[in-house]
Amino acid sequence: MKLPFQADFTGRVAVVTGGAGVLCSEFCRALAACGAKVAILNRTLSKAEALAEEIRTAGGCALAVEVNVTDADSVRKAHETVLSQLGKCDILINGAGGNDPSATADDEYFSAETLADPNKKSFFDLSDAAFSKVFSLNIMGTLLPTQAFARDMVENDHGCIINISSMNAFTPLTKIPAYSAAKSGVSNFTEWLAVHFAKTGIRCNAIAPGFFSTAQNAKLLWNEDGTPTARTGKILAATPMGRFGKPEELVGALLFLCDDACSGFMTGVVLPVDGGFNAYSGV
């Protein structure tokens, strides 16, 4: 793949959760292209295996590992697999996360009509189970891998953790309260980890992507006929660059934050990659 710049991670072990997803698969390819031994942790093993084979065919080193990041025992087993086959983790990318339709309200603003319609979902219809599912995926899905793999870093007196936050962490989006709150928690947790590990040689930062069109958010962004939804129109109107990001446009931020030569004195930073969305007031 074409890299924005060449970092040298030769011999380092990079673990990427949610590694076979649209965005994190680019991370895996980039880290492997920079010499890292990449562990692709993914809930669906077949997708991780396909990506690992692609990376190996291109000359890189990759290992597919099945994991449920919300289950401590599953994460522990994944860590044991990585440790035995690749070695101790040097770079951890906590990429697993996302929203769930069950935790999404139908309206941007409260509507009594929606509340009275059994076929629609108001804020008051969102269940605690739906909220818990989203919080578990994003918060526990960041905590548990960090507990497992950062132990390697403590033993090595060196390491890099990159969490994946969101624009929701800066300004909550309508309709998706659970995801917005959870990603805000990821940003706060990133800062907490940065302070906690500051004396150990471990740096912890986060990337906050703006709007990227992926399989996960396709129904929110595109109608069935392929035309943009009203929500897409609002997003692009609030993004000064006027377009969605491309997955490869996150790679530069990733390599920068992982490379000690570039960002060795940076920790606790949440870096927006958003086409200006966070900077725009709407006026």
C-alpha cells in the first residue's frame, strides 16, 4: 500500500482490535507495511483470516485471532495466542467499537407523535439493554484489551496505545445518545490512561475520526437507491471540506502517534481527523 510516510516498526508486535473492519483494516495494512508483526483481533475470524492472508501475500507478517472484546476470558485467550505466536505487544490499537440500531432514536428532537406511535422509537423507548450493549462494546471493549496487552508494555518499559474515539466525544450527535456518551468515555479514559502510565514508558492517545462512510453506518447515510439521506446532507453541510473521509486518510495520524520519533512527547491527546467538522460553528 502507499503510505503517507515510512515509519519503522520492524520487529514490533501490533495488536488491532476490530482489525478486519473498514477503518482498522487500513491500520493493519499500514502497520505491516512498516515492518510490524500484526495481530488482527476480530469477532468474525474468517474476515480476519482473509485480511491476514492479504498482508502475508504482500510480504508482511499477520496473525488472525478470534476475540470478543467485551468478554474478559476471550480477551485473555487472545492475548495468550498473540504472546505465544508473535511475542509481547508493543502497539495496541483499540479499534473495536460502534453503535447499535437498538440504541438509536428515530427523532432528532422529542416528538409526542413518535412517543404515541408503537412503530417508532422515541428516547423513552430506548432500553437499558440497548444502552448497555453499546457501552460494553466501546468502553469495556477498550478497557479489557488494554488490561491484557498493556501488561506486556509495563514489563518492557515501553509501549503505545491508540484508542478510537469519535466526533461524538466533542459534540454529541442527535439520535445516538448511547454511542455519543460511550465515545466521550473513551476520550476521557484515554486521558486517564495517559496519566496513569506516564512513568512507565507507555504513551496513550486517541484518534477521533470525523465522518467516514462504512458498512456500519450505511443505512444512516444512504437510501436504498444509493442517494444520500437527509442526515448525510446535514453532515456534509457541517464539514467544511464538504465530503466524507477516506479510510486511508487516517493512516498518517496513526503512524504519527505510534512513532516515537514523531510523537515521543505526546500522550493524552485526542486527535480529530474530521475535515474541519469540530472547528466549524455552523456560521
